[in-house]
Amino acid sequence: MTPRTPSSCVRTVLSLKLQHHRQKAIPFIHHHFVTRIQLIRHHNYATQSTSKPHSRRPLPQIPSQDHAAQLYPPPKDSSHDGAYTATDNINPPTSTLPPPLHLPTRASYPSTLTYYFRLGAAYATFYKSGLKSVWHNHQTARRLKSRIAYPETPLQAALSGRLSRADLHVLLRSANDMRKLPFFAVLVLVFGEWLPLLVPFFPRAVPVPCRIPQQILQMRTKTEQRRRDSFRVGVLEPSNLPPSPSGDSWPILSLQNLNRLLLPLTAPQLRHLATTLDLHPRIPIFLRRRLSTRLHILAIDDHLLATATKVGGIDVLTLDELLLACESRGLDTLGVPEARLRRDLAGWIARQERDRGGGGMMMRMLFRR
């Protein structure tokens, strides 16, 4: 026996203690598991004796891709008022728009401190609901993307019938709002109910579901004023516009044809188009690309509205969607009655149909007032 190595006696004692504990533990574990198994068997027997005999059901069949939309309609819109139903293929869900803002009146609260507290709480509730709508639209857009087969784009899927107009606008608006969400979420966390005081300094950094009515009114007023100033300058209309194609081809549904349409335009003409369509690229070199993308979306939306006559087309557009459709085409909306807005939008679509989507009529409408 040495100081470094334990003796054989110590080893023997340790081994005997371990063996003794194992012999005591094994019967206990065995008794515990046997009792557990007996209880489970007794429960299963009681359940089978009181339940109906089990019958094997056939495995469910996987629905086809065309029939999947009927079996599994889109989920209801849990944000504010509207519902995203499969029957409404024209109007996107109301979650893509700002929720209603209910502000307290000054006369209802004699105390100034109480009034401003309620006012801040109303704005906080509005922004919270708007952020929920942005996230809800993002989840809906992810489900819609599962219908698109790579390398097909959402615009191509809408033309092929895989997506409706409502689905397409959910994808487009959700992508635009998600790009603005990180910066805006930080502003909400930092400033909270004081955010309406800062919104006028960066109005376009706010996602659409989080825009207050006063902000929307100011943005529309500035846009229409810039548009009137651009028309007052008198930019010449392009003279080498293509003629109407033969047949029902709609060549402007192709992005390549749109790029060829914009290629001969001068810098003043491009700036006029950008002002009319409310585009503000930070880098001028990207102006032509932004215009091409916007006109491509407009052409596809015109085609979807023109071919949606069976479900109502323009007549089923809600007032909010009618305003957005007119604004996206450079049509003034402030102070214009709803009946005239529908007439102006219907006239735009009718001219596109007569032109068979050649692109020349679209350019003329954007350069004329």
C-alpha cells in the first residue's frame, strides 16, 4: 500500500457497497415499471370496452394545386375590420390599410392632463394595431408564395391565374412594408405615442398600415401639387410611341418591351413620369429602372381589372382601393367624388383595352391632362 495507490482493501469495500446499492435499487425500479404498465393496460382496456369499435379509415387524398384554393381558403383577417375571403379576388384585405383611429375629443375631458394621456393612449393603440397588421400580412404573404413555382415571380403568377389581384397586392404591399418595419419599429419603441410629432419629417419611412389620416392627407396634397407643377412646366410628349398591336397581345405585360418603350425618353420626360407616378428615387441613375418596375405593375393591374368583368371589375373596388388605384396611375383624388373616380379609372382601363396593351396609350395618358 502506497500513498498514491489505494490498497486492495479499500477497493474491495467500495465494490461491495456499489453492489449492495444496485441490488436494492433494481427491485424498486422493477416494481415501479411493472405497476406503471399494469395501470396503462387497465386504462386501455376500460377505454376500449366503453368506446365504439375502431374502423380503419382510408388515407386522405392530397388535393391538386388547382383545387387547393377551394379546399383551403385563405385565413380570415384577424386585424381590424375586414376579412380576407377567397371570393373577393379584387380587393386585398383591410389589414394592408391603416386601421381606424379613434381620437378622444377635448370637450370630453375637462382635465388637460387626462385628455393628453388618452390622446397618447389612442395613438399607441393605433400603432400597435398597425404593426400587428404588418406582421399578419407578412405571414399571409408567406403562405401565398407557396403557390408560386420557382423561378416564377408574383407578377407572372398573377398573369397565369395562380394568384388573384388581391393576392398580388398583398405580396407587393407586404414586401414594401417589411422593408420599412425595422427602422419604424425602433422609432415606436423609442418615441411611443410621441411619434406623430416626428412623422412629418420622414413620412415615407412609415409602413402603410401605420399611417395616420393626417399624414396620408399631407402626402396626397404634396404629391398632387408636385404633379400639377410638372404639368405646368409643359414637358413634351414622346413622339416615337409604338402603334397599337394587332390581336389581343398586351406586349407591355413583358418587362423587356417596357424597357424598350422607356429607352428613347429624355431626362425631363423621365422626371415627369416619376413625378406623375409619385416616385422619388434617391439615385437618379436608378430612375429608369424604378419607372420600368412601376409601369410593369400598372400594366399587369390594368390587365387584371380588364379581365375581371365576371366578378365586377372596377365596380367592386372599395373606396380605399379605388383611391389607391387612381393614385398609382397619376390621377388626382383630393376633392373628387367617388362616381367620378370610378369613371376616370374605367376610362383608363378602356383606353388600355382599345390600345391592346401596346404601351403608347399609357404614355399618352401620363403626359396629358
